[in-house]
Amino acid sequence: MTIRTGDVTDPTSLARDGFCDEHFDAVMSCMASRTGVPRDAQAIDYQAHVNVLEAARNAGVSHFVLLSAICVQKPLLAFQQAKLAFEAQLIAAGLTYSIIRPTAFFKSLSGQVERVRQGRPFLVFGNGRLTACKPISDDDLGGYLAGCLDDESRWNKVLPIGGPGPAITPIEQGEHLFALLGRKPQFRHVPVALLDAIIGGLDLARRIVPSLADKAELARIGRYYAIESMLVLNPATGRYDADATPSTGSETLFDYYAKLIRGEAEAERGDHAVF
């Protein structure tokens, strides 16, 4: 394996430091903006991918595998719109494409393991059943992405994918976490209206302090994930459908929680932190 470092926001660096005037058969991109605010979304979710697509075509690439996100089904946020814009450009590019839209990552759902271990309550929005998802592990998702290179049934398609097992709600996540720790479940219910108030306040304040616009967008991102399920959206009914959400792999979120508790894994959440 050869590792090369280049600047995906700089087409010259991509060609010189990344592709190095060599021929390649395929490109697999797992890039995503770190914050999701409009500036980052435009720079990475859209423009950096445009740069990679152009460099890939110049390098003779015939297949482009793109890691997108299932939430682009209902694009209310800047990063979702940027991802969709590039998806459309990729589809129209004339290459073979595989666009993967995973549900939820384990690391995105692991932010409360330590607080529960410390004896604090598990936080849920509303009644804890507003949303559901079929989380997928990094290893299972990686295997699915790699499989797109050889499996022709995944070519020229947009592919939603989740992990194994039934869809789970936040309240079920908390209940299982407490069970693994041998403790009685304890929840704190956070009203979605609190997020609405925060967003409203930041939207007003950013008129005076423009730098608060990013914080307002981050609050909108948080609200989105508090009320929208990470499952396939049925366009006919407008409802999320767990049965229509494909599954792959073998590791469940609860397997991962058990590893965290035993110290066999570490939750590297970075910008995926919610709580």
C-alpha cells in the first residue's frame, strides 16, 4: 500500500501529489466536511469531490465509489444539499458509479457511554422514540464499500445501507447500555422545543454577531438528528421504513457498546459528538 498526502481543495495538488500522472481503475471517496456548516460543506462535500472527479477522469478512472449519507433523502441542511449536488454531478459524469448512503455510525451513537458509566442519566429527545436507525460498524461499511468494486449489482446505483438487526430507537439504546452495565435505566427527556429556542436565539444574535451563523447551523443539524430517523424514506408516504432499509454485516451497536465497556474499543467521535 502506498499512502500519498495531498490537498483535495487544490486541483494542482491532487494531480501532482495524489494521482501523480498515473493510471487508476477506481476511486473510492469517504470525504465529508468536519462540521457541516455551509462553508465547510461547499468546500468538501461538493467542491473537493468535484476536484477529485476531474482528476480521476484525467487518470483514466472508470468507477467512482462515493460514501454519501442517508440523510440526503430529506435535504434541509447545507451539507446535505452539497452532497446531493455532487451526487448529481457524479451520476451525469459518464463513469460507472456506486453511491453509498449509510444509516448511522457507531461512533455517532456512543457519546453517552461514559456519562452513563459515571452514573448519569441517558439523554433522549422527546419520548426517546422519535427516531430509529440501523447503525453500521466501520468494518461492515468498509467491506460493503470494497464490494462495490466487483459486484456489478451495485454499479450505477444509489445504495442505502444499514447494519444487521432491527431498527433501534434512542430509548432502546439507553436500555441496553444500562443492562450491559447492570444498572437500572435512568433517562432524562430533553424537549425538542429547547433546540428550537436555541436556534431562534442564535438566528437573532447572528444579525449582530455574524460569526454565530455557524453555531445556528450546528444547532439545526442537532435538531435534524433529534427528529429524523436514519432509515429509508418512503417517498409515497413520507414515512421512514425500517423494512425497506437494507442491512449488511454482522456487528451490532450493542456488540460495540459491550466492547467499549470492556475496554476493547475506544469511541473516537471527533466531530460526531452530540452530547
